[in-house]
Amino acid sequence: MRSYRNIAALISTLMLFGCAETPENTADRVFVNGAIYTVEQGNEWAEAVAIKDGLIVYVGAADGVDSYIGDATEVTDLNGQMLLPGFHDSHAHVLIGIATDQECDLLRIETVEEVYAKLRECQSLEGFGEDNWMIGSGWGDHLFPKAEPDKAILDELFPDRPVYLGSSFGHSGWVNSKAMEIAGITRDTDAGIDGVVVKDPVTGEPTGALHDAAMLLIKDILPEMTNEHRLDSVRASMDMVHSLGVTAVIEPGLDADMIAPLVQLSDMGEFKVRALASLSTINWQPGIFADEIFEFLESREQWRRPNLNVDSVKIYMDGVIESNTGHLLEPYENPEYGVGPQYYSQEDVNRYFTAFDAMGLQVHVHAIGDAAIRIALNGYEAAIEANGPSDNRHHMTHLQLIHEADIPRFGEYNIGASFQPLWSYYDPAAINLDIPAIGEDRTHNMYPIGSVHRSGGRINGASDFFVTAMNPLLAIEVAMTRQDPYTNSGRPLKESERMALKDMIRAYTINGAYTMRLEDKQGTIKVGKRADFVILNENLFEISPYDISDAYVTETIFDGETVYKRESQL
């Protein structure tokens, strides 16, 4: 690369004297004097980039960009910062909106005592609906044994108001006695194979903890949010996404009501993110859908918009290991849970996957346990055998436990592996929930990102926000170190699964773009592609892997427009 000092001199000259105006190729903006990483294989680095009308029109040497600079061109001196394609998150519950100040936000609270303190603060919230519901989310599953908090504290703080609080993992709910009274939940309530109403082993009474589809017993009766509330929540989520350098998202599990605000904002010209909505009649709620899904999916054209693709369907193969609802090949440590529930028979999975594939849909699968993952892979294989190879870009997410024999199948069937790299260390959930549930050995083998990559699988970066933080830099660091990113220490979670920086950048850029069928429009910095960029304060290739999470986004650009700029840069 050309030295920054020489390029800086060129910038000074260009800005002093300008350049002859040539409207047909004059750029709106030019970037120079930084670490420009294009992600184009064989041509990864560039000295300058020019954009016009939201498109990249030049990538190359600094001395070749001068003809693109006119009187109105904004020349950005990166001053050594790193310019990358915008990040892609291949599985995040974010565009449905984030908690507003009307809801009790328990996200990222680290102790039970602090959760209780926050709940006391939330007593003053106005509430929703005629019953004055107190609604919130984000409590940490690892803070309570088996992810099962008790109703007692909620009954004490909210004796006359119904309360519903979703967990950070999205697979458990916490309610009080008033909410269960309204919903009709009693000791005799059965939530079916895909849900659990937790009951006291002595009295048989519901404890206030609900797992997976049992949450629908409450969620189906929650008061509707106003349309403006929903729009404001989605706007807030887009602001957060942009602040993290994310310009494209796969949003899993949207039904007609959940996708409506995205369509509305798109029609208002406010939807400034590229999104693929994985549709589902049960929305993002874990559980089983029925054949009504086909009619729902056939109506999807009504929601398609320029930046909103709807050719994807979301399926849950199981629950989560932390609540003993992930589907395993070998039993849980506690024999009471067996191997966990199997949501669908192999026959039904094969039928659904084959039909969806024939409809031109991407099949986006939640699979946690090794048995669930195998059933899903068998379903993809059946679809290929029935329909032939397709270009539907199927992918599977979470992938906590994969049997060694199934690892090569991701590459063989061209199934994207959308891991959450931030989970791949001994975090509190692994220590407090996974080890008791499945033992030391299986816990140590969780999230085999490196093995899937080496076997030819395509790795996608994903956060599963709001389950965990969405910051790609935090996740990239953990993928490289397999250690606690907050302390930079601790026993690694299977060091042999560590990933290289360049491969994780690809996971969060071009691999994500491929999975969204957008690799011809974004994911690398190349002439003709959209100008979706993230600018970082430093070159990730020049710092320790343990310092990557300390880097930060200074600017995010979408379609050539700055949609986020760090305050210190303003």
C-alpha cells in the first residue's frame, strides 16, 4: 500500500487546486488515505474509492481517483481509518423494533439483584391496555436456575397488574399470578410438545416461568401497541443498527403484523437498511406451524419492497439447550428431559423443505441440538434429491452442537452456517446452564465454527439480537480468540475452532450478501456495487485480536448517504 504521508500530500493538492468538472464521471464523494479493505479476493486492498448516486464508480490507486474529483466532490481523508463494506447480520430480531421507554428493559443486566432493582423502577411505567399490562424483555436466562424465575417477586411488586417479561434468549417468559389468571393458566394447563408451563414439583402450581410455545398463552392476549409506537420502535432499531456499521439484516420469523411497519417505513422512504424477511405464521415465537403456512407464503408479494426481500421462510427445529428443549442425539444430564422435544417428524421436515424449495424460498432454520441439526440437514438433502440443486441460499442458524459426521454436509449441500460467534466462549450461560444440562465434554464442543469452515461450509456472521449484543466487532474477536472479550482471559472454548480475521470479515460481508442473494450489489467494494460502507477508527489487521472489540464505528454509509456518524467525528 502507498504510504499515508504521500497520499495525504495528494489530497492537499487536489483540495487546493480542484479538478476540471466533468459531470459524467464526477463523484459525489471520494475516500482516500486509509486502510480500504475491499474483501475482493486477490485484490483486497485499495488506496481510494469514489462513489456517485449511491454507486461505487472507482476503486484503486490514489493517483487514479483525481479525474473523479470536481468542485462539488466531497473528499474524505480517512486519516488511517479502515473502510470496509457494510456489515451483514444474518440472523437478528432487530427490525421488529427495540424496547422503548414505555417498556421494562432488562437487557444486559448482570445480576438478579439488579434485575429486581430495575423491576422496582418499572413500577412507575404507565402500562398497556385496559388491564395496565407491564411489558418488558431481556432478563438473562443464566441468572436463574434452568432459566426459570419465580412469580413471587413479580406478585410482590405488581399485585394488581399483569406482567409479561421475555428472556434475552427469546425462549422463556416470566409472568406473575395476575397475568396467569387473565390467561387462564392453571395447574392443569398443557402447552403441548413445543411448550412448557413450568410447575412446582410439590404443589403442581405454575411457577411463573414459561418456555417456548407456552409463551403464546400470554402473548396472544397482550394489548396491541399503537402503530406510531411500533414505527418509533423500528426507527430506534435502525439507528442502533447503523451505529454498529450494519447495513443489511436477515430478520427471522415475521408474520403479517410484524412486517407491516417495515413496509410502511419503506413506503415513507425511511427504510434505510437492506433486509431479507424470513416469514412465519407463528412470527419469531418458538414452536410448530401447520399447513396454513403455504397460503401465507403465497401472499408474500404484497410485502416486497426495493430494500425488503421476502423470499425466505423461518422454521424452528427445536428449542434451546439452556431450558432443556434443544433436541439432542444423546440424553440430557438430567434423565427427566430425555433428548428434548422433536418438533417435526423427519417425514414432515422433508415434505416442508421440498415444498418451500420448489416455491423458490430460502429455508432459514433454527437448530440448536445435534439431533435437530441432523433432521434439518436430512430435509435439505431430500429437497435437493426431489428438486435438484437450487439457488435458494438455504441456511441454518445457532448450530450449538453439531455431530462430527454432519459437519461436512454444510459444504456438500451449500447450506449457510449462520453462527452467533459471540456465544463461542465460556460465558455465564455456558457455565451456569449448558454444563449442568449437557456436561463438560459436549459444552466444550459447542459452536464448531472453524470445523465447518475448514470442511467447506460458508460461515455467516449473526448476532441473534436481542439475545446478545449486535456489535460485529465483539463477535469477530470472540470467533478469533474463543475467550471472554470483556476480560481477554479465561479458558478458551476449544481453541481449534478459532477463525482468522479475514474469514470473519467475509462472514460479516460477502457471505452475508450471498445468503441474501445480494452479492452482485453489495458485500465487497467493487465498481458497480452499492455504496454501503462502514468506517472503523483503526485497521483491524494491525491490532491484536484481543483489541478488536475496542475498535469502533466512526461512520456508516448506506446508498452513499451517511446514516450514522460518531459524535466525536461531527
